[in-house]
Amino acid sequence: MGYTLNFNLIWRHFDKLSGGLLLSLELALISIAIGIVIGLVLAVWYVSAGRVVRGIIAAYVEFIRNVPLILLVYLVFYGLPTVIDIAYSAQTSFVATLALYSGAYLVEVFRSGLEAVPRGQIDAGKAIGLTPWQRLLHVRLPTMMRITLPALSNTFISLFKDTSVASVISVPELTYGAQWINFNTFRIVEVYLVVTAMYLVTGYALLFALRLVERWYRTAR
């Protein structure tokens, strides 16, 4: 007898999915907020510091970008507490990992944005007597944000999808909720069809909202 779709059990446990979706968005938001700080600080250091600092930042970026996210999650959650005396929850561990992960990518995004600021704008800032810090704050950073906003939006959407990796350390986000329902109902096709739709709809909604923000920022400037 063929497989018959039955979504009744999925709707009965839909709170696992809706709660997991909200947690996924929360994890992505907190992680990218921290990642922006990491990426921006390191990018500014990279374009203004010496060779040694550049080498250290480049090593961090290359390490993070060439190691699978799931391995980083295991290293931070299982490996780090065995090396140093530290204790944290699975959710805190994942946020820290995802923030470091996003920060490494945003270093390159922000570095490229800073280097793409027209030289004429910087020289104009010098001409009116702005200090290096004032030129960074009032000239380079606003222009850089306008340049990098599309890449920043794409990074956030990618991070939202990457939160699914948190299920491997039992963080109850959307994919973990799907696994829980699958384990307890054995409705494999139905639960993953629903979760796929939830990821798609949320991803496109985020993309639409972020494009509106980009459009507003361009006109506001």
C-alpha cells in the first residue's frame, strides 16, 4: 500500500515548529548583531593597522571560512569546555559560534566596503579639517554601509538558514522541532514539507523586508 499524506499529527504539534521558528529568528538576529560588531572592528583594524595585525585577522577569517559550521559548533560546545573551565548552555554556545562565523565573513564584506569609499570623499573630509576618527565616523562608515547593505542582508538570510545546524546540540529551533515531531509521529514527508515551506516563506519575507530597508537607506542618504 502506498504512502498516504496525513498532516493531522503535524498540526497537533505545530507549536514545536512555530516556537522553533521564532527561536531560529532570535538566534540569527543576536548572532548577526554580534557578528557585525566583530566584522566592523576587525575590518577597521585591517585597513588601518600593520602587517602583523592584518596577518592575525586574515588567519581568523581563513580558519573560520574553511571549517564547516557544524564542526565549529562541536568544537565550541563539546571541545572548549574540556580545555578550559567554562560552562554555558547549548543556545549560548551556538550563538557564540554563529557570531564568530558571521563575523569572519563580514570582515571581508566591510573591508571591501571601506576600501570602495571614493578617495575624493576622504580627501574632502581632510580638507574641512575632520580628524581620522571623524572621517571614519561621518564619511567612510555611512558610505560603506550603503555599499555593503545588500551583502549584509544576504548574510542575515544565510544565518537564518544556518540556525538549523543548532539541532545537532539540541537547541530547540525549527529543524529540531521537525526532528522531534518526526521521531514521535513518524510522519517524515509531512513534517519536512511543512518545515521547508516555513523556511521558504520566512526567507522570502526577510528578503522583501531587507530590500525595503536597502531602498529606504539609499533614498535617505
